[in-house]
Amino acid sequence: MAQVHGVTRLEAVDGSVSALKIVWNSIGPTVLVAGIIVLFPSAPLFSSPGQPMNSNSTTPLSYKDAGVDIDAGDALVDRIKPLARKTMREGVLAGIGGFGALFEVPKRYKEPVLVSGTDGVGTKLKLAFEWNMHDTVGIDLVAMSVNDVLVQGAEPLFFLDYFACGKLDVDTAAAVVGGIARGCELSGCALIGGETAEMPGMYPAGEYDLAGFAVGAVEKSKILTGQDVKPGDVVLGLASAGVHSNGFSLVRKVIDRAGAALPAMLDGKPFREAVMAPTRLYVKPVLAALETHPIKALAHITGGGLLENIPRVLPDGTAAHLRKGSWPQSELFGWLQKVAGIDDIEMNRTFNNGIGMVVVIDAAQAAACADTLRAAGETVYEIGAIAERGAGAAVVVA
């Protein structure tokens, strides 16, 4: 276990509490509560960055005096346990506690290949702090990893998170982890572990950072590589929910430029809700389509937009020709483009611009695949086709 001056947690898969043991080691006292591990490291050498403690003082110091609230950590663990229980699925080995979470690959897989992905939420968190909107950034965190795992054709199996802050606010942390649990539920993967680190002096008051990773599985024979993509194949676009989790450094600049002249509503939502709409989880609809249709490639449209993510799944010598206007631009993206004063190319290279996931499939199967995705709740557009590349760009929007 890392020597972190803070509170560390690993959720028990069954949420049970059957024993309490306190021991001391080289890091500090350790509390083990049936699989929930909380480290209480020895007090740090500095009361604040660069300022040594008064060695002449005889006043007893507690860990709380050093900036770490053990009671708050305990309260957070109590609120996390029922959230994690809701995400349990086959493969989770219930009742196993300790230093690592355990997961058994479902036996229905004959030749399983594990697929992993890790990500964060980026500077979208800055708006979450400013606007006090913490309940959906956890969904963003899950979506960024499970959607990446999905494009290999894999089913996400489990997820672990890392929440770090300078001072633990239980309500804020519980809201964030609640979003993480909700994201796991929506994508069918288990929240089987995580860490909450309270580290005085590391983060400004009221701020935190998030990271997480997902692990999925796919039959070796069904891994999507994109190598079967050929000219004439159809490109389907699945609508995004908004900006998702990429491009927020520019979004924040645009908001600063607009000043007080912010629109009250965008796309039928209050401005802040439209901007902070969580990243769409495409897992269940796309897995359903993969079961019944010969999808050749998938691309998660994240940083780099359509122009840089689609080429990642295309074989050499091919290009995606997208038809401009084949999908609608939302009011949100229209407002961002107008205020920022950027051209269409920059929009498609910075943002998802309305398309969060791309599906490449044989033309004869495209309509049926689109119907399956729509039946599962997706908004689907036929946005283009694959062509021979020649000397042009890998993605052309015209």
C-alpha cells in the first residue's frame, strides 16, 4: 500500500462488516473492516508546505490537527458501501476483502482477452467546483474508460476509481462516487474497488481530482481491429449528449469571453446543465448491436474530435468521407463556435461536435444495425462512407 498522508479506501465487494482490527506498521495505524482498508499514516513532517512544525511544543497533536479527518473518512466509507453493492454482477467474488479486489472472468468466455482503459475527467472539474455540480462527473469518469474498452468489442467487467483532495468533504465525495456507481450500473460493470486520498496541502480548498480505470473482456476471435474496413462501408454516428469530457479548456475560455452574456437555456436545458451534461455511455446498445450485426470498427470520439479519432480504426489506404449536415449541430456547439469564432475544421478537431461514437459496417447491414441501436435508445445518423484515401486526409467533412 502506498505511503500516502491521507485516508485510503478499498470497498468490500459485499459491503459486510464482520471484524475490526487495528495494527501499526511503518506507515501508521491500519484499520481493517472486512475488506475496507483505511490507513492512518504518521503525521507529516510539515504543518504546511515548506513550514516546519514547532519542535519545542509539547502540545499533543492528532492526525486531525495535521489536516486529515479520520471520522470523515469513516462516514464516507459508510455512504459508499450501498452504492457499490448496487453495481455487483457475475464474476465478483463476494466476501473477499484485503489489499485487492477479486474478479473471475465469466465462464461463458472460451478464449477471453482482457481489455483495459484508464482516463480522467480533465478540466471539466474546474466548472464542477465553480458551479458546485458534483453528481455527474463520476458518470463522465466511468464513460471515458468503458467507452474506450467497448471499441475493441469488449464488455466492461469492472471499474476502480481514485479520488484525491486536500480536505475531505463527505457530501461532495459521496456525490462524486454516487455518479461513479451510477455510471457503472448503466454500463453493466462492477465498482469493485477504489481509493480516496485526503492529502493536506496538495489541492486548493474545495477542489479534487479524479481518475479511474476499467477492465473488460472479449472473445479473441471477436476483437475489433478495423482491418476488415473497406471502401463502400457505411459510417454511422451515434449522437453525443453534449461536450462530454474533452475540450473544456476551450469551453472555459469561451465562457470567460462571453462574460455575463450567457444564454439562459441551450438545447432545452439550463445553460449549466447543458454544459455539464455527462458523457454518454454507449455500452449496452453497442454490445446489443455487436451480438447481431457484423460491425467492423468503432471509434470513441474524444480528444481530437472526429478528425483524429476515426483514423485510429481505419486500415492504411482508406479514408472516411463524412457528409456535412448529415447530423444536426446542437445549440450548445453552435454557441461555442460562434463565441469562439472558430471554423468547422477546428470544431471537428476539438470537440465531438454532436457525434460521440462512430460505427463502421458493411452497407448491406447498415440499416438493420441502425434500427437495433435506435431500439436500444440511441440517436443514429448515417454520416458518411469509407473511400480509398489517395493523397487526401484520413477524414474529410464536406
